[in-house]
Amino acid sequence: MTIQPALQLRDFIRNIPDFPKQGINFKDISPLLANGEAFSECTSELSVHMPDNIDAIVGIESRGFLFGAALAQLTGVGFVPIRKPGKLPAETHSIEYDLEYGTDTLEIHRDALSQGHRVVVVDDLLATGGTAAATIQLIEQLGAEVVACLFVIELDFLNGRVKLGSTPVLSLLHYND
């Protein structure tokens, strides 16, 4: 699922050429976060696309925390963080996944979700889809169901949504560079 780009939000995304390395055009959300009206509009736009009967919003470290927590507060739904290894204090469940240049690991508290919970995954950016796909697998291993993934930005040319299979995906802004 996609919507037309919200041009007013696009004005608050800064393009940083060749960061963090040559050839990458980094989409910096800092100006959007720094502007209360733009951040509020972004969260409101995401909330419009929340499915019904959600038990939790899952935010991916770290910028997914910003949008996910704000969305959880706005909609009255609980928030569950997905973290890098060693950051969660209670017993965790983890998944290792492949990156273009190696592997990474994500963790969730074992008691954060359970069988039958319906969740929405939120992050700032969908690029290659590896992190979001690993997050979906991690959530499903706990018995919960991912009913949608919401992103502020999607880099369409990287085809990341393909890795998310049949999970509905909504991105507010789309870029082809």
C-alpha cells in the first residue's frame, strides 16, 4: 500500500550527498524532528494508516523509537522496542540477519509480545528491507502477527518492500535516488 508523497513533509527532509560514504544520498530526518509542526503532521499522517485492533506498536532502534513512541502515544497503543544486542535488561529473544557487508542482530524482550498479538512495525526508513524483514521474523517467532509496516521514507530503487513479503507496507515519502 502506498500513498502520494506528502510534499509538506518532503520539505523537511535534508539530502546529504556522499554520506556515510561516496555514492550514498543520505535522507536526514533531523529537520523534520526539529520542527514541531512537521513532526506532528508526520505522526498524524502515520496514524491515519494504522490498522484496527492493534495490541502494540513495535519501533526499530533507533529512529523507529521516535516515530513509534509518538504514534503509540497518539493512538493509545503500547510501544515495544526492538534493540541491538545487550541493550535490553530482561530476558530477550534475538535474531541474526544478513547485511550487504556482514551480519547484525536484533533483540526483543521475551515477554513483550505473545501469541495472537497484532502489531504494527514502525521505522523512519525502508531501504533494502533487511532490518524490517528480520524484525518481522523476530516478532513472528514470539507468536505475534505483524499486520502492517509504516515508514516515513522509502527508497523505492532498493526494492526493500519485496523482502517484507505479503506484509502491508505504507510509506509517506518515496525517493528514487
